[in-house]
Amino acid sequence: MSDVRVVAVTKTFGERKIVAVDDVSLEVHDKEYLSLVGPSGCGKTTLLRLIAGLIQPDKGEIYIDDVPMSKVPPEDRGVGFVFQTYALFPHMDVWHNVTYGPRIKALDEKNAAALGRETLEMMRLYERSDAYPNELSGGMMQRVAVARALAAGAKLLLLDEPLGALDAKIRNELRYDIRRLVKDLELTAIHVTHDQAEAMAISDRIAVMRKGKILQVGTPTELYMNPEHLFVANFIGESNFLEGQVAEVEGGLTEIRLRGNLIVYSANARARQKDERIVLAVRPEALRMQRGLKKTQNGLLGRVKDVTFEGTVTRYEISVKNGDKVIVTMPSLAGEPYSVDEEVTVSFEPEKSHIFPYPPRGLMDELKLE
Amino acid sequence: MTRITKFLDKISSKPIARYAVYVLGILFFIIIILIPPILGITLKLNLFLTVVNDPPLMSKALSAIFNSFAVATFVGLIDLAAGTPTAWFIARGKSRWLNVIDTLADLPFIIPTVALGYSLLLFWNSSYGISGLFGGSLISPGWILVILLHFVFSFPIVVRVMVGALLDYQYAYEEAARTLGAHPVGAERTVTFPILKPSMIGAFVLAFARSLSETGATIVVAGTFENGAVFIQTEKSLGNLAPLVFASSIMILVAIVIFAMIQIFGSRFKIPIKRVSPSFEKRLSGRGAASSRDGVTFFVFFFIVLIPALFVLVSAFPALVDGTLSNALTAKGVFWQQYWPSLALSLFIGFVATLVNVIAGLPMAILIARKRLGKTVSSVFDVLVNIPIIVPSVALGFSLGLFWTGLPLGIPELLLIILAHISITYPYFVKSLSAAISRVDLELENAARMLGAKPFAVFRTIVLPLVKYSFFAGAVIMFTRSMSETGATTAVSTTLKTVPVLLVYYIRQLITSKGVGMSSDVGLGCGFLILFSILILLVLRLVIRGRARY
């Protein structure tokens, strides 16, 4: 069993007390695969290192299996840490890297060897036992790093951007391998990544971080379907953001006046007040497109400005008559493609949009990745 | 851009011009640096047998040579044991005084060794120093004082090398070991030290070589103890050529063999990691043990290294009020009439040796760093460049003297001293600069070439600005090394006296059977040298502050 509770943890760095993790609380359940995502510098690696005990929090407490960790050094926490650079010991071959944990804990040679062999076979690396780290490919080094953490008997695996240095194809393969392994061995895993697609593919739950705070924690579907923050709506998946004002609130529908007095409706459940300044978010894949200019509910009339073929989908940039710009993605094989300068009507279902209060510091600032 | 720069830029794109520069650099190295110390001694090898046929003399010589290597080995080891924790503290500590300690740690390296020797004598042996507390001489001149002296002046070398290694070391390795179950001491023993092993071996070799080559200060503190350098010096003063040839040739040969063995077998030496005792290592990793380690480190640094090294300044203070300062400034008295010309001579020799090596060492540094003549040839030069460092300076000087004076035209004494200093200081510049150039990403040079820069322009505008701090530091190290050089200078000089040679002469007169006497003249003379060295160090620190990456 291995569950983790982070309670009101704060960590600052340097004499200027730059806040890396700001009053963060988080619960990771036993055998859960949780990803920490967010832009560079948001504090996700710092949070992971705090959990590992590599750095100490200024405030707050971290519990592993309900035991407070403030006085427990990293070597006694029972966690496995996979570093972004792998940190494979360059003076040891694969075998000695993987069996380092059992040996340093004074496990007898026979048991250490058995553990080493088991994990290396699991990671399909036993044949490369005598290779040194500089003789391995990036993917192999990554697997050795995971094997080393597992052989040390970790029940909690902390992965710091473990796939960041690999090329796209290998990254895609390995992310499923790691998830399968974690699930097969019934481990708890916390995986740091800035790649939201990677997080969506492998996680039971995702925590989105920004500027040292956790903005939202939920399953990939929850974050995608019901983002609670503009930043999350933008970071998890992609969204079009249209600025407007609440014209009327009637039952489950909110009437919104967009730029140029264009009226659209959203079925977003969050209560809004009349005349409140808001931002309407609609995902590109939630938009439908028709040829010609047609008056329909939630219809935005415009012209195709740019077309990008991306393989599975084609991406259209539409210049709406009211001056807004929206992105529409459509399956590439779904009918005749649209061409540049073609007049189109873009529409969406009220249920597939989200309303957010207009951020005090402006929309651009709220969406900024740094 | 001047016309000359334009011309050099243009001509540098011609392969023949580039190769001509490298060939000249190589020829300088072979003719001036490499051949004279090796060939000089072989010209007189016939005298070798004279000593072999005189068993008591041979036994005396061999015993002195053994003492040299025994002291150098022991000093190298205790330097590692004491210098590594100090380096650890500097590289990983969080104290606001780190910069001060870092600067202080360099001091014994740049203080001329003869001043160091006198300082240690005053501190350990005279009643003015710590011996005064015990009512007698605490440590008499002899092997203990030689070891203390060699430990003090080679300590900064080990600290500097290990600080660099620790700063370059990826801390993630140690963190990984911790998350795998190793206690801090266990992680250091099994991961950090094995990874730092090449640097530790390098630091040991430098300390070993520096100890082996030191002469002037050793003579001052050796008493009746005789190592190779003292033996050669004594035989020279007696005019006995054969023992000089015997001892010099053996010391050169053994030093080269030991160095080669360290190069070959050093990488195979493994720090054992199999036996682990988690509970013992956990205890050693505790706060109490760490505080004790830091305490011992501080004690050694301040009370064994720094205070004894600077103690000579105590003897300089009375000179400020008893009229010695006025005598010094007006060059009154025999000592000061000799001191200032000697200082001027030392400065002149240091300046010329530095200038020549900066010009002649540059192509060799590039050749080694960029492997311009292929990996093998460059690696061979990289090893050969070390020879003047590892050969005892008095033996090197003696051999050089034999070579240059053996030429049909003869050679002026001043030029001979300059050649000896060029030989001894050359490796310091080439090693420091080649290491810096090899750290400059080759792609930067390629990018400049793609933007239209000729090879010389690439060096001028890209490489040099990036390595200028190492360039400057290398030049300063050469200059200070030349300023404190005694062994080779005594070996080749007959009438000219550089400042360290002069001070050795006067300090020896102060040593009596009752201990060392204090002379305000000598104290102030050493004080001037120390002040001068500290000024150089401060200038160097100011220039390279925060920019020492290259």
C-alpha cells in the first residue's frame, strides 16, 4: 500500500524567496497513476522532489501511508525516483545500476541478484546487463532507470519527465509500457510531464499546476469536459476563447453578447450575473462548419483564412465577421475539404461550451504559459 | 579592424598558414620544453657510473631520492584527505563566508614557497610562534616540517581541482542513490567518489609532482633531513657533478615512470563498494558526525595551513616601526641593496617567461583541445606537456643547464634562467587553456565560420572572448610560479640571484642549532612578496568573479 497526502506545502528558493510551490494540498490514492502537468517552472518537479525528500518544505507536511515524512530522509521513504536525465551511475554497468538498491541496503547477494534479474527481464534488458550507460540508447537508459527504481523495492514511483528526452515514436511506446508496469505491479505512481497528451493517455487522474499552485485535479475526462479554469481549458486540449458579456440568464441557458452584438447561447451550469464580463470557451473539435453564410443558433459567419492538413484532422482558421478568430478541427476524411477564402458558418451546441469570468489581469495574461 | 588583423584573418584561411602555426608551436615545445631536460642529463650519463662505483655516495643519493618520493606520496595522500572535505565545504556549503574561504584557500599556492618555508619555521620552530607556548622548539627543522611545508603549498592545488570537480558533478547521481536507499555517506562512498576518482587522481598527481619539484623552501626547513632536491643542491654547492647527474637522472626517470603508471593503472583502481553497513553509514551521516567533519576541516585549514603560512607577517610588523621599512624604501644596507635588484630580476624573468609561453603555448593548447592533428597525436602531446611539472625542478634545471651550456656557442646566464622558467611554467598555461578551449562548444566555431568568419577571426571573436578568463588565470599562475621558483634557478645560476634564491640564502643564515632567528629585514622582504601575491590574487578574483566557467 502506498498513498500520498500533501498538506498545505510551501517551498521557496533563494534569498528572494521565490515561491516554487505555494500552499499545495494533494491526495494520491494507493495504486493510482497521477500526473502532475503544467508549463515549465510551474513547480511540478519541485513538488515531486518534496515528496521524494530530496528537498524539504518550508511549510506543510507530506504523508506517505499516513506517516509524516518531515523527518524521514529520502533513503527511508521507500520511493523510487526516475530522473529526467535518468542519473544512471556512469561507473557501473546495467547490472550494478539495477542491483544498487538491494546491495546498498545490505540485502544478501543471492536475493539482490534475483531481484536484479527479475526486474531486468521484466524490462527486457537482461541481455544488456553488462553494458555501461553510455552504450545504451535513450529508451534503454529510461528502462534501466525504471528497473533500478523497482529493484530497490519502491511501492511509490516518482517519475520526473521520464520520457522528455526521447523521440516521439519511442515516447509513445514507452508511456504505455510504464503504465502497464505500474498497474501490473500495483504501484502508486506520480508522473511529472509538461505534455498534456502524455498525461491524458496514461493517467488515472491529472493535477494541473500553474505558478506553484494546483488549479484542478480530476480524471482526464473531467478536465477535458469540465475545466474549472481558463488556463486548464487551454492547457488540457485546446480551446477558442471569445470575449463577451452576459445578456440574459434564463433557466439553464445563458445568453451572451459577443463582439459586434453577436448573440450566442451557452448551457454552462455555472451561475452568472447579467452584464458580467465573461470569456466563452469552445473546443475546436466541438465546432461544426457548413458552407455558405446561414443563420442558425450559435452560428458564427466568417471566411476560411488558413487550412492546415495534420493527418487525422484538418485545422481551419476562420475569420469571423465580428472580428474574432476561431480554430475548427475536422476529421480529414469527413467530406470535401474547405478552401481558403470560402465563406462558412461555424456553430456549436450550447452544452459544449464553457463560460468563465473575465480574468482581472486580462485574457492573455491568464493563458500565458510562463 | 587593423590592417594586421585583416591580414591575419585572410591568411588564416590558407591551410598552409594554419599548419605553419601548429608546426612552430610543436617545434617550440619539442626544442625548448621537451628535449633539453631529457637530453641534457643524457649528455653526462658517463658520470652515472662514478656514483655507482662509490657505494656510500650511491646509498646516500638513493636514500635522498627515496625520501623525495616518500614525502611526495604521503603529502599527496594527506592533501587529498584534508583538501577534499575543504573543497566539499566550498562547493556545497551555504555559508556567506564561502567566498572568503575560497579565496583564502588559494593563498598558499601563490605565496612564494621560500616565504612559506620561513613562515612555517617561525610558527612551528621559533619562540615567536606556537613553540613559544611550549617553552621550546615544538617542531625542529626536519622531515616533519618538510611534510608540513609541502602539505601547505600543495593543499590549494587539491582544493582547486576538487572544487572544480564537485561543481561539474551532477548532483542527481547522489540523489538517485539516496532514493535507492543509500545514506548520505553511503551515496558518497559508492557513487560520488567513484565518479570523482579521475579528478582525485589528477589532484594527487599535481600535489605529488609539486612536492617532488620543490627545492628552495625545502632547503630552509629540512634541517639534517635530505631529500633529492636538497641532495642535488648540496652537491651542486660542493661542485660535485657526478652525484647531480645520478640523482637528477633517477628522479626524472622514476617521476616519469610513476606518472605513466598512474595514467595507466589509475583508471583500473576501483573504490570498493561491495561491503555495506547501512547502520554504520547512517551513524556517519548524522548531524553530529557531519559537524565533527566540518570542525576538523576548519581546524586543519586554519591552524595547519593558513595561520602558519601567513605567520611570517608577524615578523614583518616590527619592521614597520623599527626603521627597517625606511631602510627598505631607501635601499639602505646590504640586504636591501640586493633585494630590490633581485625583485626586479624576478619580475623581469617572470614577465618574459609568461609572455613567451602565452605566444608559444597558444597553438599547443588549441592543438590539444581541438585534436587538430588527430586524437592520438593530441593525446600524446597532452601527456608530454606534463613532463616539466612532474620532473623535480632542481633536476630539470640541472639538466637544462647541462644542455644549453653544452652548446658550442654557450649561453648567457640570464637567458638560461629564463629558459628554465619557460620550461617549468609552460604546462600551467597550456593545461589551463586547453581545458578551457575544449569546453567551448565546437558548434559555436562552426556557426561563426558559416557566417563568414575566417579561422583567425573565429578564434579572435568567439573562442578568445569565451576563454579569456582562463587565459588570464593561466598567465597569472605562470607568473606567480616563476616568481617563487627556486630549484631550477639555483641549478642554472651562478651569479644572478632571483628574490627567492636571495631569501633562501638569508633565511639559512638565520637557522642555528637553537632554532630560527627572526630578522625584520627578511620578514619584511617576505611580507612584500606576500603582499604582492595577495594583490595579484585579488585582481584575478575581481576579473574572473562569476565568469570562471571557461
